[in-house]
Amino acid sequence: MKQMFCILVLFLIFGCSSTKQTFWCGDHACANKKEKEAYFNKTMIVEIKEVSKDKYKKKTNLEIIREQNDISILDAKIEENILKQKQDELVDQAKIEEELIKQEQDELKKNKPTNTENISKSFDEIVKNIRSKNSFRPYPDINDIPN
């Protein structure tokens, strides 16, 4: 009796388990019973395919192409962001260099002698002093510069 009860329970468990089935009307899944019956009346064929979670779902070519397209779009966006960052860095660096150049020019303007005539006069005076000191020597001592 115990064995009969176990067999009955196993039969009920396996017999009542639902399997997902889809009806195929040609090259696509039937949307509803009316479409299935219409296709059956027309061709006398309706395919039944079982869908189980255990089976490996094979990707269609369209799904593979979409995934590749999504990946390439992401790669393009990443590359675009990297290029924008590099461009921003170059712009910032150019601004910094321009500021440094302006600062250097300002410093040169501040340090630039205002009266060039005085410098040339003093140079001429130094040259005359060296010549006058060394006029009697056979070779002038050019290192003897007066203060």
C-alpha cells in the first residue's frame, strides 16, 4: 500500500508539472489561439516548441549585431570623452603658458633700461679710458677695466 501511494504521488508530481509550450505559426510564435487555429485551418500544421530554463538560449544574429552595436557605441562615447578631456587639458595648459609669457613680458618691460643713451655714453667712456691707459703699451690689456 505504501508503494502504491508513493507511485501515485510521483505520478501526480510529474503529470501535473507544467511545461511552457509555444505554438509556432510558420516562422513566428502564434500571438493567441485565434491565430493558431487560423494557421492550422490554412496549413494543417502547427508546431509546438517547449521552452525550458535549462536549455541554452541561442542568440540570434540580430541580437548579436545589436550587442556589438551597443558596445561600439559605448566605445565611441568613451573615446569621445577621453578626447574632450585631453582637449580641455590642452586648452588649460595653453592658457597657463599664455599667462606665463605675459608675466615674463611684464618683467622684461620692468627690467628694461629706460635710457639707452646713458648706457651707450658710459660704454664709450669706458672704451676711451681703456685706450688711454693702454696707448703706450705694445699690446693693450683688455682685462684692465676701470670701475
